[in-house]
Amino acid sequence: MGQETARRFGLGYAPGGGNFAAFLRKRGQSIPDAVEAGLVRRGGQDYFQQRLVVPIRDDRGQVLAFTGRTVLDGEPRKYVNTPETPAYTKGKVLFALDLARTAIQERGHAVLMEGQFDVIVGHQFGVGNAIASSGTALTGDQLALLRRFTDEVVLMFDNDRAGRAAAAKAIELAQDHQVRTRVARLEGEAKDPDEFLRASGSWEDVVRAAQPGWEWLLRGEVEGLNSQSPADREVGIRRIRAVLDQIKDPAQKDTYAEFAGRLFDTKAELLLAVGAPPARRPGAPAGPAAPLANGLGSPGRGNKLSNSVGYLLRASNEFSVSSIRRTSRMATAQRTCGS
């Protein structure tokens, strides 16, 4: 990762122990407030131990929280995230939106990736409109925030069961916020955008081939089924109806019924027939969907605490960035002495 990319994203390093707690004490700051902010543990140790630290900022660039990625081999917890605080609700923030908003407006769409490091590498390789949802399924609050900058999002999720389910939920939710979706897939052996871009893959080709969300869902539901087989035909029609039932706009539903009819050699009128049996929601397990979390359990802790948390977040960012700079200088000095 280049130095300019690290600077733009504010990457830092948390050496561990009680270094940040001591840093706060020297500045006369409250350790209990730092515990409340998710920066120091109750025993007095720093929350992040020997981790690369990534600030999570709002759309204006204000630091709200952090993600810490381990630098140790064998560490079972690869990532550690700041818990939700009076300053941070993860379902209301889009990672890197502060850096991507201009490119999103210029290109007419955002690219939603699964991981923060996919986004960081994406920006380094020219995908300046990349963002992420920071460890949570896409929420209505995030879509409402994104809608201020664009009405289209390209979903770049893993092509496994969980990734497909996440994409299906995002497509359904996006229509409530007048956001159009497309689904992108990587060809070849690359398993994520990081690998794809480092291997000089063409991102323009990926975006160009991205299918509209409802079309992608319909194609996926009948993939591998033979429309001429009675058994497959029954399954396929049931799955298609499950997708069409989610589309709220009548004109759009008719359009995709016609598309599905051509795709599966079936009359659109049959797919839209009233009184069809209930169908499974595509991409979702059986049973009702779990409700999404909405905000903190105990909001409104007061301006004093919010201001204190804000200061501590800025101080933590300053500390982690200075730590990674010191580490870099030490490494340079060691190489000079050894040469």
C-alpha cells in the first residue's frame, strides 16, 4: 500500500500495552471517558493491541471509530472494531464516503464493497467511488445517506452464499430509497477486489458487465433449471414469483415479469397470476427475517460526553498515526545501520 493512500485514509499503528492510556493521562484526559469511547479497556490497557488502525469517518471526514487489523501471525481475531458509542452507530456510517463522494457524483454511481481494505486498495488503483458498510448489512440509514450523492450503487460482494444473500437484501431495501442497484462479479481466479486489482484486472470491464439487481436475482434463481422439465419448471416459476413479489413498483414488476418470461420460456401473465402459492424469499433462509438494529440502546448521554468522545477519537487517531510514523523511522534507521 502506498504512502499517499495510507495518508489519505489516516492509517496508523497501535503498539499495544497501555501506551495510548498513558498518552491520555499526560494530556489530563479522563480514562473512564476513553473506556466509554471504546479506546481503552477497563483494566487500563489500550483497546487496540499491535494492530494496524483504520479510522472510520463520517461523510465530512470526522473520525467516529476505528477498525484494528492484527499484524501478528496466529492471532485468531483478525479484526477488532470499536464498539458502538454515543458518537458511532455502525448502521448509519459508510466507510470512505468522505473520500469517495466527489468520485461518486462524477461517475454517477457508488461501488459498495464488503471489506474496508478492499475499499482502500480500490482507491489506490483508481476505484475512487468505492465505499463499504463497515461490518454490517446495508441499512436504510446508509442508503438514505448515499442517496444524497447518487441514485445508483454497484454491489461488489463475495460470490458465496452469504454474499449472495447480502446482495439480495440490499436490492430489495434499495428500492425503498429510490436507489437503483447493479451486481458486479469478478471473472477469473481473484477472490476479491484486492486480488483482482493487484493483478491488473480491468475494473471498467467489471462495471460494464454488472447486471441490474432484479435481473441478477432472476437469473440466479433459475440457473441450472430446465424450463422444459415439469419438475424444474415448477421450481423455477415459484422462485421467479418470489423475486417478482418483492418488486413494489407496478411498471417495474411488469417489465421484469416479461424478462423472466423470456428467460424461462414462460408467459408473463402466468408469473404474475393472482393467488399463486407463497414463495421463498430469494437469497434468504426460511422464516421471517431478523429485524435490523436501529441505533443505540441508551441514546442521549448528553453533549458533554459526546464532546469528550469526539476529542478522544481525534486524539486516538493522532496517536496511532504518530506511532506508525515512529515505527517507519525506526525501520529506516535499522536498515541504514545494517548497510
